[in-house]
Amino acid sequence: QVQLVESGGGLVQPGGSLRLSCAVSGFYIYAYRMSWYRQAPGKERELVAVISSTGSTNYTDSVKGRFTISRDNAKNTVYLEMNSLKPEDTAVYYCNAAAAWSFRNYWGQGTQVTVSS
């Protein structure tokens, strides 16, 4: 069974930090592009960060310099370190895995991040 399980979300004050995890089971992530998306109420889902199978990364401009995506293939887990959080970062954060060679594309269930004082 394929499963992507996000964890680490919660309530944090502006300027605070959180570290999200995406634990994958059912396949090995080493050959997949891994991404984090987020969706706020009434908004479209947006791409936040991407890490390729070789470790190269890209970020949306609004989080550049504050967020870091990383992967640990031995643990079959992807992370998103979020620093200097702002209220506009409030959203449900989703983990995604995409295979370059096929149609395979998997999503987690999401974890809520709320930035508020």
C-alpha cells in the first residue's frame, strides 16, 4: 500500500519555526521528485518547495530564504523546515511524490499549519 503521511504541523506564533515531515511507505522515494504544496481556505493549492531525486531544490518566492526542503532516502522521508513564519503561511501543507518516467503521482492527507498570535 502506498502512503504519504505528513506530520509536524500545529499552532505557532509569528516569527516562530516548525519542521514538517512526510513519511512514505509502499515505495522507495530515491528516484522521485518530492514536493511540498499548501492550500489556504478559498485559495488554490500552490507549490511551495521542490527537491529532485539528485537533491537540487527550488522554492516559491514568498518562502525563499525562510523554508528549506530536504530528503533522507534511507529513512524514506522528506522534510520542510519553516523559519520566520508569517500569518500568510497559514495553510494545510501537502506532501507530493512524482515519478519522471510514468504517470505515478502521490499525495499525502495534509497537515495544518496555523501562524497566529
